[in-house]
Amino acid sequence: MRANEPSAAAPEGPSFSALTPALDARSLATLDALGFVRATPVQAATIPLLCSHKDVAVEACTGSGKTLAFVLPMVEILWRSVKTMKRHDVGALIVSPTRELAAQIHAVAAPFARALSKAEDDSEKDKVSMLLTGGTDVAKDVAAFARDSPLVLIATPGRLWDVMQRSRELSVKKCELLILDEADRLLGMGFMATLNNIIARLPKQRRTGLFSATQTEEVTELARAGLRNPVRVTVRDALNAAAKAAGEKTGKLPTQLQLLYRVCPVDAKLWHLVNFIEEHRECKVIVYFLTCACVDFYESALSALLSDIHPIALHGKMKQSAREAALGKFTTQEAGILMCTDIAARGL
């Protein structure tokens, strides 16, 4: 967790410098520069396992710090193997279900991956990790890989498999680590066959981390196929643990999240939504819809009804450049409305 995030729950785990096995001094320096002081429970439980040659199947809710829980072990593993890597060898693969989440993981991983580069030029250090997502020319991705020879690929499954098939240079024979992030979402979007194809090309003597908010039957099946005697890590925060101990029902949601709802007729939904937004003008609001068409309709309706508020639309039928612009605009705003499908439902 960042030291300067007042709205987030305080990390309950140890300091990163106290983890065993000890993290490399370069990793600790990067953590310190970014303001990360103490590990969250999922980080404290997962990082030592992956760094100790264990496969893991991690179940933890959104907002628990899962990204650093696999980015740090990735760097620690590659510190030791980078000297044996040849040009176009890929040392680690991180697979994510959506373009937006893959881009976010890439941004988190970048400062840690840069330290793996021996280059003195900053622009060359940025080439250690590469983002591969759909919506762009795959031939350009293949050419960029051949030119830059990144050590880490962070990708959506379809584009990763496409590049693996098309690239003559790309080699995963020395891949040390495979991470499947939001695995339940990956499988829910129908990527099982693609994931199996990717896994079939990887060496068996690797480490694999499977991260998920829920452990579905499909996730369990994938764990059997891709992980060797995995250690299962289930992280629930203190209130959930207390509720379970008391025999009460527990959920998958963070306990700091408050759930409220209003039952209303279908034709009154728009009116209630307008009122809600009017009452939360100073906030950032994300509104989820079932379909892309619903997003476009409500975005147009709210733009007409709220002349001084301009909602931002985000869905899978938009061009990649428009998706990136929409998410970037919402990220930089102090207050605003993002209207989207469940493309933004995980991790953003």
C-alpha cells in the first residue's frame, strides 16, 4: 500500500524489508521511492511463496494489493536468471482479461522492471517490459518485440497468443514465471482454450501464480492443469474473518465497501440516476451497465439532462484510442462520471 493513500485501509502486514526470503536492495529502493512501506496481507502471504519456488492460487478481493504481490516476485526471480537470458528470451508472462487492466499492471510493473535493464539510456530501460493488447496492429507488435526484445510481456490472452504464433524470434523456453490475473474473469470471458495453448508452450519447470477474486470450478480446473502442487492463499480482511469465526455469513467484498440500493420502476431509473449524480457532483462516480448500447444511451441522456456535467463512456465496442482517452480523462479528473460495461469491473 502507498504511504500517502489516506482513503485506503492501513496495511496490516510487515514491512517489505522484513519479508523472508529478503527482497533485493534494488527492489526495496524502488518500493521506497514509490512510497510503499508495509505489505498488505495478500502481499505478505504471497511474495515469500513465489520467491521460494512455490506455485500459488490466490483468492483475494479487489483492492487488496494483488498486483504488487506478483510484480515483486517476478522481479526477484528475474534478478537471478537475467544473466542467462539471450536476446528474444521471455522471462515472465502476465496475462490479464482486459486491455485496461493489462495497461494498469504494466504501469505498476514498469519502475520495477526498469531496474532489470543494464542499459544506461532511460528509453532503453523502458523496453524491459512490453504491453500486448488488442485494438492495435498485431504486425507492429511482432516487429516491436523483434526490435526491443523485452524480458517481460504483460498481455491480454488473445493478443499474446497471436504474437506467439506470428513471431519467429519470440522464445518462452526459459520463461520463469506465468501469472494469470483475475483468472475467474479470464475464464468467464471464454479464454480457456487460448490459455491452454499458451501454457502448452511454456516449460514445466516454471513458477505459476493464479490470482482471482473467486475460486470457481473453472479456476480450480485451470489450477489443476497449470500449477504444480500449488499453495492456496485465501486473504480476507479482519471483519470477514471475525464474521466467519462467529458463524456469520461472509462475502467476497472488502468490508470497507458500503452497499446501498434503491428499488424503483424501470421508467424511473433515469430520474433516480440524475438525482444521485446531482447529489455527488464533487465525487468520482462509476456507473455500470449491462450492454454497450445502454452505456451510449445513458451517456447521451445524461449529457442532455445535465448540461454542466459531461459523462465519459467506456465499453468494448469503442476504438482502442478512444478507450484509452476515456480512462485517462477520468483518471485525471478530481470529479466526474464514468459510464461503462463490466470492462472496468476488476482492479481499475
